[in-house]
Amino acid sequence: EADIYQTPRYLVIGTGKKITLECSQTMGHDKMYWYQQDPGMELHLIHYSYGVNSTEKGDLSSESTVSRIRTEHFPLTLESARPSHTSQYLCASIPGQGLYEQYFGPGTRLTVT
Amino acid sequence: KNQVEQSPQSLIILEGKNCTLQCNYTVSPFSNLRWYKQDTGRGPVSLTIMTFSENTKSNGRYTATLDADTKQSSLHITASQLSDSASYICVVSDRGSTLGRLYFGRGTQLTVWP
């Protein structure tokens, strides 16, 4: 069982609200990722981080932002939620370079009404 | 364009039967190929990871094969169980960056009926 956690698991929120999705891992992994996944579709990388104070945008353009102030914590923030942000958000981590298993959190199912 | 295509999109089998899921990719340069199992509403869990030099790897009732020449992989599930019902995702990593970029397929939705 991977030690990577996401909260909340489910969130229903109104348009225009600011939200932060939490992701934390206790494995000391350097690399962390945020993916967005719509039902029946592939995962799309929206943000990643090599380590503390390192963040980069992924392939899928996203209006969200991330921060990496501590190794174990990689929160994702939406300043103003919109219905188009409705999706599942998955956080993942890898210990370093090379052939390592990528561990995923359980995901946050976000619905913006 | 780097892509990962999986087939079939969905599959229904009876408990105890075997099945094979397919994955074709165009990712280049190739580093490794992973199969994940994703239960509904959960994050993916790794089943196997194979590098260029490996052509088969097993994890219990799951056996993955890789043909790097034809850029094809398969996941064979033996003696299926109800708990095998899930989405199976093929993921290919390139070798071109320190990130080890991952390309995800859309998955095959497997349903096992009693």
C-alpha cells in the first residue's frame, strides 16, 4: 500500500470558489505529479515537481497552480473554480530517476456546479 | 506523435476464464512499459514494469509481454476473479528527459461476471 494521500476524496463546490486539493506522501520521494482524468479517458499530466521549490507545467494546459515548499507536500490550487474543472485529480510520486514504480494517491473527485 | 493505443476498449468475461489485453505504442525513444490496474474511483496501482530488454514479466495471475520491435505489449490474466474487474492502463515512458515522461493509454475496462 502506497503512503500517498489526497484530501478531500470528493468535493462539490460552486463556480468562482477558490479550492486547494491536498497531496502528501511519507516516502520521501523527490518527484511528484498531478494528473487530471475524465471518465473513460487517459490521465493527462498537468503539473510536476522534481523537488522542493521546483514546479513545472505538464502537457495539458490547466488553470490550476501548484507549490512545493516541503518534500512531502504538493498542493494544487484553483483560484476560481469553473464547471470545466469538473474531473478526477490524481497525485503521484516517484523516488527518483530510473525504473521506479510510480505511486498514485486515491484521487479527488471534483464537481463544480 | 507519441501515442499509446489500447484494445479492446471494454471486455466482459466470466469468472475463471482467461483474457488478453493489447497495447500498441508509438513512443520514441522507448524506456519502459508499465501496466496499471485502476479500480473505479481509485488511483492506478502498478502491476508490471518492463524495459527494452525484457519480453515477459509476471505478477501472480498477471503476465505481461513486450515486443519492442513491433511496439506491442499484452497483458494476460489467468483464471479471472471478480476482483479483477477494473480498468487496465498501459503506460509507456520515453528516455529523452530526466522526467521520464509517461504516456498513458485510455485503458481497457474489464468486467468479470460470476
